Amino acid sequence: MKRQTFNEINITPLTDIFLVLLIIMMVIAPMLDQQGLKLAIPEFVEQTQNDNQESKIITVVVDSNNNYFIDNNQISLNSLAKEIKERSKTMTDGLMIQVQGDSMHGAVVKLMDIARKSGVNAISITEI
């Protein structure tokens, strides 16, 4: 008895696997949408005579060693929330974060979180 050879590949199981993977990706893809930071791009404002008035912005400097400074005084991470909360009562225009180029992203994000929890709504970041 002569045996017949099988020359064709059955692609039905392969098609089934691809359809299942496609359905899984279609179900999971909407769940991967993540919330990011809402950033407002500053508008150009011409300098006026109001620049002579005292600024009501809290300025915090983050140096390359991830230390925080307010008015050239180093502030520990533990007392930073208290300091920002006290200053935000009198300085109501927001918070300016001045970052040195070598500082860590995590240090800036911690500062932003502390400021938000302290009630500061307007936060700006600049590199020095």
C-alpha cells in the first residue's frame, strides 16, 4: 500500500489565533489610555509699568543635588510643604520652580505634588 504525502499547510488554526489576538488587543487598547500632566503654554506678555510692583510668586530653586532653596535658604523636603503653605497665603500668584539642568525629574515632580497639596494652583517651571 502506497502512502499519500501531505503537501498543504492548514492555516485555519493560525487564523484563529490571530483573530483571538486581535480581539484581545481591541479590548485592552482603550484601557491603556493614561492621564498626563495638564500643561498650559505661557503667552507672551509685553512688559509694562506693573513690573515695578513686588512679585507675589513663590520661587523655589532645585539644584543639581536635588536640594530645595527658597530665598537662598535650603529647605528640607519634610518642611517644604509647611513653608509653601505659609507663603501661599501672602504670595497668591503661584509657584515658580527654577531647575538646574542636572537635577532629577523626580525631585521636581515631588515639589509639584507638594505645591498642589498645599493649595497652589499656578505652577511654572524654568531652567537656570
